[in-house]
Amino acid sequence: MATEEGKIDPMYQFEVQTIFEGFSLGGQQIALTNSAVWMMVSVIALWAFMLGGMKRELVPGRWQMMVEGFTGFIDNMMDANIGPAGRKYAPYVFSLFMFILFSNVLGLLPVGVLGLHPFTVTSHLTVTGVLAILSFSIVLIVGFAKHKLHFFSLFIPDGTPLPMIPFIFIVELLSFLVRPFSLALRLFVAMTAGHILLKVLAGFVINSSNAGAGYGVLVGIPSFALMIGISALELLVAVVQAYVFALLTSLYINDAENLH
Amino acid sequence: MPQIDQIAATYGSQIFWLLLTFGITFFVIGLGMFPKIQGTVDARDKRIADDLEAARTANVTADELEESYRVKMENDRSDAQALVEASKAKANAAAEKRKAKSNADIAAKVAAAEADIKARAGEALKEIETVSAEVAQDMVAKISGAKVTKAAALKETKAALKHG
């Protein structure tokens, strides 16, 4: 939060700042940014988490149990949504789920207390967009590789009356094409909105306290109480959004894998 | 909103770093670690299923053993019962035989004793007759002075004794 002349900007947290100038690639400056650092932190944290589950003991300890809980969760999801063919997509969906989950949760950590600059990677449309396009590309590649041009029958539900087929085809095609956007926007908006709300309430606490002890008690304390509740809610949203992203990806892959 | 204001300036680095980090996530964690953990879980599930199966088999075997044991027990019991029955019958028969033999012995002894008693009673009676006849002879001689032969006296005495 930048304070310029006492003004608190709740959007400052989303600013990408260059730490190290890096190199140029196709006209774009590839700089090491705070965003890149948080992506790396997510990957390292995820790797460390997974390493605890690699003891491969017959009777698992607590940590191994936790890691196996996550892998089992994704396994069950793939099995329930895609069936036995879903097992080969499990590594991708697992990576997607865990990467989003760790980015979401790490972005919520109060590292600002330690003087660090918290940054939520998944609150950036560029990031969620790339992930959504990756998922959508897999659906397209699998769909056309497996069913060739027959994949277009995805847009005509079973039992559609003949005169309705052109309209239904267009509607279904549109809804299909909107998928990557909805996938990217859902995660981006959910993470952004929650973080803005938390920063705005934090601004209330600071500004009201600065205005005087009376305002601080009257506005600051209720705002702070609300922040505690919303922080808990945001933690839930962080998990749910990662789940939704993985779930929708598995549902879309199911369309491609098991064409009706 | 910085996400959109900065998009033109930062999309290159954002996409580059995301592909790099997500690529590492996918190849190292998704393809490297995830299947190993899956394998561990699968191996454990298989082990549990096998153990359960073994336990079920052992249970069935135990049931069969118990059944065969029960049958054997039943057979042994009926064998023992038959044996007891047979020895009881044998003992009864032996006892019966001994009893019969004892009865016969006793009857023989009783018969011998009775015969002895009868013989002795006869002897005693003869003695009484003789003595009575002598007494009667003496009495007649003393009272009437008539001499009665021994034979006559005996005859009279016998008659008198008979009439009681």
C-alpha cells in the first residue's frame, strides 16, 4: 500500500514491479518482477510440500497423509468426471490445482508484517489467461486428435430436432468459445475482488484511527472485525477457486475425451 | 487497475515466468512426484485388499477346521456312548450269570439242608417211638402185669402217635 499524501491506494498491491531488468525477447522486456518471484515461491513451496509426501511409507505419517489427501482428491475428481481415461490427465490437473492453490494462499499470507510485499499471482489476468488457454488447448488437441472433425458434434446435443440444429450449433459453439474467458476471468475477478475488499477495509482502519480515537473505535474496530471474517472467507475462496478451475478443466477434458 | 494498465508492458515477462514456473510444476511435480505418490497409495490399497483377502481365506479355513473338529467330536462322543452301552450290557450279563449261579448254589444248599432236617426228624421220630414203646411196655407190665411184646407195643405206640 502506497501512501501518497496520506491516500491509501488499494490497487497498489496488484502493481508489477521490476526487480531486475532481465533481457529482451521479441521486443518485450523479460524482467524479473515481484510477480515472477512469487511464482517461484509458489513452486518452491509446492515442491517442498510434495517432498514431504515422497517418503513412500506403507503407514503414512501426518505430512505424507496430507500430500496423499491432495493427490487422492484429484484422482477421485478425474475418476468421477472422466472415468478410467482421466488418469493420464491427472498430473496436469494436479499441477494446475496445486499451483493455483499455492499462489492463492501465499498471496493471502500477511507477509507485509515482515516488510515484504505480498503479491497474488492469480489476481493477474495475464496469468489466469495463460492457464485457461493451456486447459482449453488441451481440450481442443485431445478432442480433434481423438474424434477428428466428429468433435464438432459436441455442439449438437443428443435429440436436437433437425430445424433447430443450426441455432443450437451456434449457441453451443459460442458457449464453448467463451469457456477460456470465463475460466480466466472467474479466478482473476475472485482473487482481485477479495484483495481489494481487504485493502479497502484496512484503509478504513488506518484512516479512521488517524482521524481520532473516537473514529478509530467507531469505524476502525468494526472494520477490523469484518476484515477477520473476510480473511477467513478469502481463504475459503482461495481454495474453492483452485478447485473450480481444476473441476471445470476436468469437465472440459471429459467433453473431449468422452464425446457423447 | 494495474492488471490491465500494465498489461502491454508486462505481458511478456508474466507469460515467460508463468510458463517457466508452471512448466517446472508440471514436469517436476506433476510428472515426477505425483505418479510416485499415486503409486504409493495404489500399492497400499493393493496391500490392504490382499491382506483383507488373506484374512477372509484364513477365516474360511478356520470355519472349516472348526466344522471338522465338531464332526470329529460328535463321532467320538457317539463312539464313547456305544462303548459305554456295550460294556454296561456286558457287565449286566455277567452279573446276571453270577446271580443265577449263586441262586442255584443257594437252592442246592437249601435242598441239602432240608433233606438233612427231614432225615434227622425221621430219626428223632423213630427214637421217640422206640422210647415210647419201651415206656408203654413198662407201663403195661407194671399196671396190668401182662407182658406185651416189643413189637406189639411199638405198633400201638405208632398208632397212638399218629392220632396225636
